[in-house]
Amino acid sequence: MKKLFFILLLSPLLVSGQSAKTFYKEGNQKLDSSLYRDAEALFTKAIALDTQYADAYWKRGTARMGQKNNAGAIADYAVVIKLNPKASNAFYWKAIAEYRNRDFKDAVNDYTSYISFVPDQAKGYAERARAKTADKDYTGAIQDYSSAIYFGDDSRGIYLNDRGVVKLSQKDDKGAMDDFTESIKTKAYPLAYLNRAALKRKMADYKSAIDDINEVIGLYEANNGTNASKSIAYRARGEIKQDMNDYAGALTDYETALTLNPTSALAYYCRGNVRNHSGDKDGACQDWNTAYNLGYKPAKTNVDNYCR
């Protein structure tokens, strides 16, 4: 009789455990279909039945990140870490959520914890470098990118480009140029070409800068790049042609950029500058006003100075 009574006491717990797993399974199905709100509700039900269910907290964190609820995701990953302090990926994803929430110092700390588990993997250093950059620790960011490059993975070229961007922000033009060039050698990254072209433009090496932009356009055409990406390349080439006083060529590139992306505020602004130079004041003012209305605030200076 005592044995039967003991089983009866346990049976509600067994049912609850099975129900928690059922909710968890259903939550995963919703998560796989990107139905984040429904998934979160199901994982919450699982957690209500089993407050030690680390996987449910983990997946609820993922569902919350899918809804841009970064603070909620951070809280869930923190519970996972409390339940299992060796859950290295929980530190990684908590840091990502913190970065998105602009909690950069917390992100750096959690990436550091993640790196302690996998000190020979590049991605932890690269992600911590981005967090340090956002926190204005540029020296630390360069060091972390260097570690990511050293350990290497398929994204080595991206890390080189990103380190170059940080060096450029610190006025290390030579170091930036070397990194952009090495990135391109590793793999023909359009972004590295664009960054190198911008640096060459700064150095007034216009012909070589245009060569780099032409490479970008070729890569986008060959690899079905998005119209928005192609628009950026044409607009960048137009700016270089404008620096060379090739206003007709610049105008053609700006118009191509706007055909590809009719909402490019900067392309409108640049075309307005060329139109103004050629004496088309009405066209210039129309472009500057459009640029301003699309969110490019510096256009207002031209509107105020030339369009009253």
C-alpha cells in the first residue's frame, strides 16, 4: 500500500515532465517555421512546468531574439548559464543579444567567457573585436581581429577587411591599405574593394580607385548582387569621377545608381551637386529636397543656401 501511495505521489510530476517536453517539441516546430511569438509562448509553458529546463530557456531566448526582444533573450541565456556554467554557446549568444542591445561592455565580458572555452577559434575574437569597436576600444579591437586572422577560418578575408576599417578610423592609412589588399587576395570581397577604393580616393589615386570600383561592379554582376549593392558601387564611382571633374560621367553613374535604387538619398544628393554645377538649379534643388526627405540631413544645408 505504501508503495502504491509513493507512485501516486510521483505520477503528477511524470505527467508534468512529459507535458513540458511536449510543449518544448511544439515550440521547436514553431521556431523552425520562424513563428517566434508562438514558439515563445510554448517554451514559456514548458518552463512553467519545469523551471530547470535549460533547453527550453535556450530556445525561448532564440525565439525572443527573433522578435528583437534582446533584453528577454539575455535573461533567458543567463538562466541557461546559471543552470549549466559550462554552456559555452550560451555565453556566445548572450553576448550577441547584448551587442544588439548596445550593452557593449557586457558583450565583451561574455565573449571573453566564450573564448575561454574555445581559445583557438576565430569567431569569438572577431565578435569581441566588433563589440570593442562599438565601445571605442580600438586598440583592443585590432588585437582581437589579429587573433581571429591568426587562427583563421573561412571568414579570414572579412576579418582582414574589418581590421582595416578600424585602422583607417585610427588614421593608419598604410595599415588599412595593407589589410584591404590582403583581404582581396584571400578572396575577392566587394566590400574590401570598396573600402580600398575609398582610401585611394582619399589619396587622390583616382584611376586606381575607379579600377577597384569596376571590380566591385563586375563581382556583383557575376554573382547576382542586389540592386541596392550595385547602386552603392555606381554612386561611389560617380563620386570619384566628380573629383576628377568628369561631371558627365558622374551624372551617368548617379542616374544608374538611382535606377537601381530609387530610394538612395545619397545618390540624390550627389546628383544634385552635379546638376547644380551644370547650372540646373531646379533639378539640383529637387534632388537635394528628395535626399533630405529620404533622411540625408546634410542636404538641408544646400537647400537653405541655394533653393530659397
